[in-house]
Amino acid sequence: MNDSITSFEIGGRKFHFYLPDTEDLIQRTLRETNAFHDLEVLADMMLRIAPGDLILDCGANIGNHAIFLAGAAEATVVALEPFQHCFDILDRNIAINDLDGRVLPINMACGSANGTGEVIPGGPTNLGQTRVATNVKGMGAEVQIIALDELELPAPVRLIKIDVEGMEADILRGAANILTRNAPVIYAEARTDEALAEISGIISPLGYTPTVRFNTTSTYRFEKQ
């Protein structure tokens, strides 16, 4: 292991992370705490899934959530990450944790319908603020956008995690069939009251309500009642 690799143990399993970006918030957190980022949310997710469950991770970044859920909870994770730099790190983290086949990486963005957008990278101190824009040209690298309902999935979806810097509502619009058929638990970031209202307006007609807010990340858990 080289100097960019951080290793730590949780639940009797050792995890390894390639963390090349010294200024980035998530990578710095893993490196300095020797633990996963956002453990409160991860622990809550683990209570709602079983080994073998299928999870969709929209905005997978370097694999913090995907590696935990596949390695600690033994789930199968479809990890979608549009930013090539973070996707390459995600791919390496899957490999060094021997999770090939358990974490399925896709270098695409999610949205309300299939199409294209441009990746606008976040600053070096927070690559997690990278976003995908559909209304600009020439601002970033082009990326394919796919609606979750268009994915060919091997099993019913048990949980969806969405952290995509403003496209959360669009992703849910493109997942109506999955939400109706599978009733997965949803964890979605909503940093403002307006964002929460927009998300709720899309999924409340399907029976979903917000049940918990995680204050550290403005993430809400939505469940069918």
C-alpha cells in the first residue's frame, strides 16, 4: 500500500481507500478519522437492508457509501458517478477492497430522462460539490444521463441514496416505476426547504413521507407508509 492508501477496520473487516486528493473534504475525513464519512447515515441504512439487497448509489463519489454497504452490509450496489476523476478513484477503491461484482460502477449521471449534460467539478476542497448541468455548453466534460427506470437491474431495489447537488428531484422523476414497484427506502439530500418541498411533491403521491432528517448532511430518509 502506498502513502495515498488509508486502511481501517470496522466490524471485523478491513477496508482500504485510495485517497489522492489531500484537500478534499471526504477524502480528508477518511484519512484523518480512520473511519467512513457520514457514519450516522450509513448505520441507519444498514438497519434497513439485508445481505444481497440491491442498492442504487446516485452520486457515488469515491465510493464511501458503496464500499461500506457492499463490504459491511454485504449488499449489491450499483454506483453511478459522472465525474471522471472521482469515478477513477471509485473504480480503484472497489478493486483494492475485492468488491468487484458486489459494487457495479457506472460512469454516468442520473436524471429524469436519458440525455446528456456537462460535469461542473467542485473545488479542490470539496469534490462532492461537483454537479451536472443540462442547460450550459462548454463549461465541462460531457456526460451521459440515464433515468433510473432505464437501468437493467438484476433484482428489486431495496434502497436508493441520492446526493447529486441539486438534481435529486430530477432523479426521482426518472425513478417512478422503481418507486411504485419496489418501494425502496430513499435517502436524499435536501439542503433547503424548497428542495425538500420539491422532492416531497414528487414522491408523496406514491405514498412516501420524510421520516428522519440527518442534521450533519441535510439528508432525509423517505419511506412508504
